[in-house]
Amino acid sequence: MTPDHDRSRSPGGHAQLPDLLRGHRLAAGLTQAELAARAGVGVRTVRDLERGRATRPQRTTVGLLADALDLTGAARHAFVAAARPAPARTAVPDPAARHLPVTGSTTTDSGTPIALPQPVPLLGRDRDVAELGALLSEHPVVSLVGLAGVGKTALALTVAHAAAAAHPAGVAGVLVGEGSDAADVLAASVAVLGVNRLADLSCRLGGRPALLLVDAVERAPGPVAEALRTLVAAAPTLRVLVTGRRPVGLPGELVRPVAPLDVPPVGPEPTDPAELARWPAAALFVARLARVRREPPTPAELPALAALVRRLGGLPLAIELMAARGRILDVTELLDRYGDRVLDLAGVRPGWEPADLAAGTVTLREAVATSYHLLAPAERAALRRLSAFRNRWSVELAEDLLADGGERRDAVPLLDRLRELGMLSVRGAGPFRFRLVDAVRDFATEQAAVEGELTRIRRRHALVVAGLVLRTAPNLVGADLPAAVHLLDEATSDITAALAHAADDEPVTALRLAAALPRWWRLRGRDVAGRRWLRRLLADPRTADAPPVLRAWALLGVARLGAEHGAGGVELPAAREALATFRAAGEVTGELSARSMLCVLLLGVGAQGEAREQAEAALELATRHGRAREMAVAQYHLTWHDVRSADLAGARRRLAAVDRLAAQSGEQRLRLMARAALAEVTRLEGRYVDAVEQGRRVAGALVELGDPGRRRQVVGTIGLALALDGRAEEALEMVAELRPSRPVPGQRRPPAVENLDASPEGRSARPEDAICALIEGHLALHRGDRELAAEWFTAAAEHATGGERSDGTAEADLAGGGERRDLVEALVGLAASTAEVGVLDRLDRVCRATGIRLLPREEALLYALLARRERAAPRD
């Protein structure tokens, strides 16, 4: 079935566009929405064309619709003729009609004539301007290529003015019009260069360099290429600067893609206007916003502004269109209203021909669609797959994704083609330096949905990301830890997206991905979110038949992350189940990891004896299999049992073994843990100055390593050593770092335990709360304020028992888990600062129940206390 071309014709005998479009659409069996999606244009565009509301649609829009309708030959010619009837032409073309608009011929200080409009001020393009000026002296043709609205013309005008002194024969420009042929372009070019015939151009230039700017070559790419080939051959000193959506294709042509403006990175959003202004995309948005409202963005709007320009991908056209809406909406409202549909932004781009402006507005989607349809079908399919990546990626990851289970092919030619068209951003020096321009990625994702490919693409993306994580996770221990963490940090957005998609579509893939991430989640402070992911996936019925070892690793990850935020006791059964599975499967690495995790969890619930048994079993297994790292970990765990029994000399010997074995296995983080533990042992020995010095060295190294949890523990050690040494001001700085909401001086009373922020798991106290209270208690005791010291030590004891108020019984002291050594230290301090007899009895019960022996320093303090009490007791 074909449309009835005869039922409605224009006065010139041609069928009218509304009837042609509607007829072709119905013949193809498409709705307006389906045609719009297939062509990559807005539904409103199709609707307005069929209703005759758009009298002269964009040439690119017509081409997109013709491609979507599969029109060829005479049918396509008739469709284009109806959409954009050729204007009446004079016998002699008027070259001046296609010149760039001129504000008046001027000259530079060196006398170079310039027949170009003044450029608009540019932001973030200084380096581009300088580099392009140098390239023009080396190449006869330099093409600025990129998406519509990326700022090619503005950059070209700025470069032309900046390079005028180097082209004394003159600087001029030509704006290519639709329907131009090679003769038109050639005639316009020689005219703006000051001659009437091509044969006179070489004499006119006289061997001096001249510069010609040719703008919008996509309107007539073939004729432009033919004309420029003739020009360059006739005038060897002529340099040509071209702008378009694709290269011209001339010999010696240098293609320079124009990238979008730099945007603020993902992370804590800036709240300082000066900091935000460092990013050209944000600075452009603020400048354009100032045209439509007098007030600058408020501090409350700055985070939304940063997120908005990121969402716009740094495209100047999109930024200008969005800022124009700031006349009635604030920036936060703009982000909420348009953040998820930036492709629908519509407006008029400066520099379009009057006939184009009369046709109405153009959407960002249509601008991107034009470049998309310059690709071959196979390239479009590849682009749709690459749209699954959420951030920067490497060539290897692209090849993994594009292989889709088939033959793996070199992706470099494709990436070069995408970059050549300005659709791909390449920045940085590492492997993860490729990223699709945001608008291109959004459009390609839409096209994948139209083609019914989206689920398959996301499934493949999840497999690729899971493969990356599984290859990287083993390096989260050992000498390669920093590099492994950095790599996963760069892939954060893709890991999150892959996990979310796979959890719904392929939960076993999601479980495999999540089970490899706990160490990274813990290092990055995402233990709560990571634990929730693992729990959700383990509870999914579709993962019940997953390999038992995989489920065991996931269970162990739940336990590891739970221990990080005080829920280790809850996950003790998960760790035991994981250990049983690993042992049954003969999985030595898993068994060692499970026993190590049990050492931590069992100590948390007060099962010191069983914890020591697990550490000794791990040490025996690691020694038998020659696992140096696991031997170091087991020795590290046994160190704290030596501390518990007051064998500080034995603890020192174990830590020396840990340091030696960790160095042997290249485990820098484990060495730092050993040195942090050594600082604590030094403090317990009463060598406070040495403990502070050791602790500060380790804390600095942990910052570089990126282990905030371990660093907080070291800060606690430093703070306690400072407090015990009487260095109050420095000790309070440590308290402020551990707990920024500490009461201000003059009002420093111990916080009520039940008023502390509760975690999602219901734990009301954090480990640092006990440390902070201990520091405050030692400081109060040092200055002789025994009453305040008693309050702080009471609070410390409560925090050490998990935040529950204790009635003084051993059962209550041991019920909540917590740090038993902290509890003993708190009770010793409480005994030293109060006359309550029951404190010593409570301390004795705790020590007998936990097996903790008092240190010589603590025993001396208590003996002195008892002697003081005996002397103060009334005599008969």
C-alpha cells in the first residue's frame, strides 16, 4: 500500500507534506509516537508536520523522517521536495547571500583585514584557541567537528580573530546555505577573499597567508568538499577552518573534535560560588542565567546547579536552553522538572537561516539524531550498546561489551569514528578515559529501547562489570590494593547500575557481583548499603540454587559488613554457615577468611575463648598451606588475646611477626594495622609520648590508603595517650575529629546513651563514643574534677557495653557486645574517681568473666586507691 499522492497537491503540482507524511506513516503501520522514536525526533514535531503547522521543517529533520520511513528513489525525492521546496534561483548566484554575517570590515593592529563578526566571549576554551592557532600554520584544512550546539562556530570565530595577525592577506568567512552547489561555495569564497575569479586569487594573496572560515558544511558536504579542494590547490598559502558535524574528507585535513565544556565532578557538591565557577559549564550557566534574572544563584541552588550542568553534559546549546527557563523557575526546580528529559529541551540556535527560524524550534534530541544518522547501521548498533556505560570506560571494557558473547573485535576504529563526530569524550591518561557525551548516551539508550535491545544490553553490561569486579577483587588484599581500589572507584557508577539491573533481571549475576565487593564497600564506608544488597540477593528465591561457595562468600560479606557498623553479633550465624560450606568444599581461602571473620565477631559478643580457638586454627591452616598473609592475619588476631591477658611483651613479638609476614606478602595495609596496634600496645605500656608519635605516623598513612574506619581507631589511641599525658588541648582535638557534635567547653557533660543516633540495625552507640568518653574522663581526672570524671567514665562503660545502661551485673555488662578492654579501662577510671564500693566488685566480675587481666599501671592505680581508702577509714 502506498500513500495517495494525488489527493492534495500544492499549487506547483507537488503533493503537500502533511498528506505525504501521514500516508507514508500509515503505510508503514506506525503511530506518530513510533515514527518519532524511530527517527529520533520529538512526537510534537511529527504531530505539527501532519497538521501543517510547520511550513518549512529543518533539512536534517526531513532526512531523519525519510530514513525512518525507509524512503528511497522517487518517493524520497518527492517527500524532500514537499518538505523543503527549492527556492527560485537567479541565473547568477549571489555569493554575498552566503557570507557569514559581517559587523563591518575591520583590521588588526598589523593591518590584517577581517570580514567576520566579533566572537562571543568563550569559557573554558583558551587551550583550544591556542592549539588551533598553531595547527592552522601546519595544515591547509582544519575541521572542527562535533554535535550541534557544542560551540563549533563560536570557537571558530574566536580562533579566526586570534589568528588574524598570522594571516596578513585577510580573514573572512562563508556560511554554507542549503541547496548550495560547488560553484556557489567557490564563488562565495573567492568573493569574500576580495576577488571575482578563482584565477585572480593567487595574485591577490601574493604568497601571503590568508584564512577562510567555512561554517555549517553539513548543509552541503559534497559541494563544500569539491569547492575547498579547488581552492586549496589554487592558493597554497590559504588556510581553511571548517565547522560541521563530520569531516570534509580532504587530503591533509586535520580533524579536531570539539568536546563539551568541563563539568563539576561527581562527589560532594560545591557550595562556594568561586569553586563552582572554576568549571566552564557552570560558569556559562550562571552567565546565561544572569540574562533572564537579576539575582545570582543562591547558596541553596549551587548543588542543584552543579548536578544540572552535569546532567546537560556540558553542551553549550543545552545549557543556554536550560538557563532560559530560569526566568520563572529556580535552579532546583529546573533540575527536578527537566533533569530526566534534557533531550526534550527546545530552542533556537543562533546562526540559523531565516527560513529555519520560521519553522519553529528544534529539540536537543533532533540535534543529536542528526549525528546519530551519520553512522553506519553497525556503528549505530555499537553506540546503542555503549550507552549502557554510565561513566568513563576503557577500550577493553568496550570490546567486552560489544562482543556480546560472539567474536571479540578491535574497538579502536569505532571509538575513533565516534570521537571524530564529537559523540565521544576522551579525557585523562588512565585506561578509563572514554565517555559518551551525555546527550548522545541518553539518545542511544532511547534508540535501544525502540529497537527492543535494552534488556539484552543491560544484561550484557552487568556481566561485563561483574567480570571486571571479579578480576579486581583479589587485588583488594596485598600490594595492589591502592590500584584495585582506584579502579573500582572509577567504575562506581557502572557497578551501581549493573547491580540494580541484574538484581531484577539476573539475580545470580548480581549475587556474584555483590559477593566480590564487601572489602571495597568497607573501605569506602558503604557497609550498610552493601549489607542490604547482599541480604536482599541471598533472600531472593532465584538465587537459592546458586553455587554453595558463591552463597558462602555472600554470607561472609554480610558478616564482614555487619561487623563494620556494630551488627556483627546478628551475622554470627552467617559466618558459621559460610565456614561450614567452605570446609565441606575444601575451599582453603574461604575457610581462612571465615575463621578470621569469626575471630572478630566472637570477640564482639564476648566469646574470647572461642575467638582464640578460631585464630589458632587459622594460624595452623595458613602455616600448613604456606599462606604468609593469612598467617599474619591470624597472628594479628592473637595479639589482642595477649593484650587481654596483659602479656604486652608477647603482643609486641606477635606484631613484629605480623609486620614481617605482611612485608613478605606485600600487604601494606596489614603492616599499617600492625603499626596501629603497636601504638595501642605502647599506650597500654604507659609510654604516651611514643604512642602519640607512632599513632600520628600511622594515621597519615591510612589517609593515603583510604581506610577511614581504621584511621578512627588510631585517632582514638592518640586521643587517649594525649589525655593520659595531660595534653588537654590536643586530646580534645582528637575528640572533635571522632565526634564533631561533642558538647562545647563549659557545657561538656556526658551525653545520655539512649539519645545517640541509632543505626539502621538498632545499635545506639558507636565504638568512638566509648573512646571519646574515656578521653573526657581521663582529662577530668587529670585536672582533679572527680565528679565530672565519674560521669564520663560511667558513660564510657555504658557505650562499651553496646549503649545499654547496665545494672552492674556481669550478664548486663556482657550482653551488648562492645569493646571489653574499653569497659575495663572505664571501670578502672570510675573506681579512681568515685567512692562507690560496688565499682570494684563490678570490675572484678568483668575481669573474671572475660579473662582480662589488669595492666601493671591499672593495678598500681587501684592499690593506691585502696590504700587511700584504708587510711581514710575511721579507726576503732
